[in-house]
Amino acid sequence: MKPTDFAIALQRFFREHLAHQRASSINTIRSYRDTFKLFLNYMSDYRSISVHKMTLDKFTAEEIGGFRKYLADVRKNTTSTRNQRMAAIHAFVGVLQIDHPDRIVQWQRILSMPSQRRRNKPVNYLTQKEMAALIAAIPTNTPKGVRDKAMFILLYDSGARVQEIIDMTVRDLRLVTLPQATITGKGRKTRVVPLMPTTVMILNEYMRKFKLNRKETEDSPLFMNRKGEKLTRFGVTYLLKEYGNRARKSEKTISNQLTPHVLRHSKAMHLLEQGVSEVVIQHILGHVDLKTTGVYAKANAEITRAALEKVEKGKKQPVEEFFWQKDEDLLSMLENI
């Protein structure tokens, strides 16, 4: 069966544009793949347009609007997830504008579909006391415990995303003069984050016990499983929840919704509490836009306001005092990315 113009365009988008021209990360490519798998299945199941009959003239703002409604009403996706799917579609349409300029009005109608506004959720983070309880709950009388303590200390201290930590190799750490971690984030951009003395001490002990402080191990994953392979995001999340359950026995206020990203939020909030500027926090977290970092400042301000209001209620005086091959169909191509 001859491939349609849509199939050819989508193949080029993934295999040329994302993989080579933009050198997108594997996580970005997989996220975009999932978007188009969902879209093609939606068109087949709800619009009676099979994958083999999907053409560019059917790739319209109206169909994408219906797809977005399907994501919300049927799949119950959050606003953030729906916006993520739209970002993938917009990226594809950006390439279509260049390759198929004769349909420029069609593409511009899609690009004009805005992101949907989402409600601001409170930032989920651990207090310094809760963070200390979490680390204290990790036993260090086993190799696994030594590894996990080093990993979660680094995850917190660097403010890194979990994928950034599990992608790190031994050479990405410098634990001598001016200790630091070199972190590769979204868009394969790197940033250098300083490490605190306690983190350096724990990492040095981990490196010594696992014999990672040798030249031949420089390109090994920093944190490995028993097979010598790097950990997965699912695995790290599972471990964190396990230690969170232990820590909750002594510090009951620790959230049940404990994920690696909560440690990233915690680092940002603790830095704000210590008076560190948003620009410095932006660099540590690897945010492209300062507005993203501003979420923490806003949360910190709201916490402060709530505390002041609590004080106010107890006082009488006013407050001022104080992410085709020929024989290969489109879904298979996406599945194999």
C-alpha cells in the first residue's frame, strides 16, 4: 500500500527533524510519538478514518479540536497533559509550514489554537525537617542503602530532574576542589551545579564502596542496578515511596504523593527560604524562563501570607505592626521509535 502524504510527513518529522536536526532527547521523541499514536487511534475510532487513509487534508484545526476534547472528556487528561500533546502537534505543524506552504492557512489555524489555562496547584515540597527525616530513613548497612542515600541526597542537592540524575555518568561528578555536578537536561543543555559539603562526603563514601573512583569507571552510570545498568525513573520513584513510608512513621506530615520531582521542588523552596535569588535558582534547576522559577517565589509568598494571617487572627493589633520503512505501517513506525 502506497503511504499517504500525512504518513510521509510524519515519518520525516520523527526521523529527520526530531532525531537529526533538533537532536531531541529520547524522552521528547517518545512523548511526541505517544501523542500521534493517540491522535491516529482517535481518528480511527471516533472519526472512522483509518491510519492508511489519514491524509494532510484531514489534519485540520477542527479535527485537532475534537482530539483535544477527547483527551479531556474521555481520557480525563489534565490541562498540563493536553497542552503537552498540543506542543507536539504544533512542532509537527511548524515543519509542515515549510514543507507544504500551499496549505499555510490550514497550518496557521492549527498554530493559533492556544494552550489551555490550568489552575495553579500548590507546590508539593518537603520542609527541611521532613527532608532530614526522609534521608534518615534510608539504612546504610547495605550496599543498596548506601547507593540510595547518595542518589537521593544528590537528587535533592542538585535540584535535578530524576532523568537527569539517572543519565549521569561518573565523570559528571567532581568531588575535589569546588565540588560540582554537570547535569544534562532538556534539549541536551548542560549546567553545572555546586554541591554542598555533606553531599560531597556521602558521595565520596558511595564512590569508594562501589569502586567508582577509578579512571576505567568514568563512563559508567553513576547509579546502577545489580546488572550494572542505570536505574529507571519508575525504579527511583518506587524506592522513594518506600523510604517515604518509613520516614512517615516519625514525621507524619510527609506527603503520600512523594515523587522525585517533590525533592526538586523542595530544593527550590529551601533556597528561597534562605534568601537565594530567583536567577540563581533558575540556573540550578535549568529553567529556560524565569517565569517558571517564579512559581516557587509565588508559593513562598503565599505561605508567608498565610502565616501572617494566622498570626493576625490571634492578635488584636493590626498586622502592620508587625516532555517508513516500505513494509511498515504508520502505527508500527511510531511504536518502534
